[in-house]
Amino acid sequence: MISFTSKQRYYFCSSPMDMRKDIDPLSEVVRSQMGLDPFLDESVFIFMSKTLRTMKILYRGRRRFELIKIRLDDEKFFLPIFDEKRSCYKICWSDFVALTEGVQVTKMMIKEDAA
């Protein structure tokens, strides 16, 4: 079972994702589109559907991958603020919690320590 903590690294894919993709195709997206190594331990990769109602979370734990799918009934997930300096979003744990709970944030700032 996955326990998300503030010690993990959270990366949000900047482009909408086909929610039919499974672990292997999403790992390739992490490598090719996000420019990251999908095998980094304690890394969490977040993918959003075009409609913003479905999210997939690819987690790399110790010697295994896990995949979670979250679908909202009526609401939409919010998108984090895009930082032009990065090839993908990197968000902090508190933003991840707000994102997965479907909380709408009206103002979000990018912290330099999230780099």
C-alpha cells in the first residue's frame, strides 16, 4: 500500500494523458516527455486526463511500481501553475494532497525549494 509523504518527490506531467495507459507506457512518458528517470525511488508521477476528471498516479517504491487511478464524479481537478524554467511541473507534498482531494486553490506560488 502506498503512503504518500513529504519526503517523496512529486512530478506532474504537463500534457493531457490517455488514461488507457498502464505502468510501462506511463514510464516511457516519464522518460521521453518529462525527461526524468522513472526508476527513481520514492518518485510520484501524476498524469491528468484532458477532461481534468481523471488522474493516474505512478509511484516508484522499493523494487516496484504502483499505479492509482482517481476519477471525480462531478468536479474537476485543478492544474498546478506552470513554471517556464522546467520541462515538467514539480510540486510539493501539500500541493499533491490538495490536488488529489480535488481542492480548488485560488492562489498558488512556486517555491524555490521545490526545484
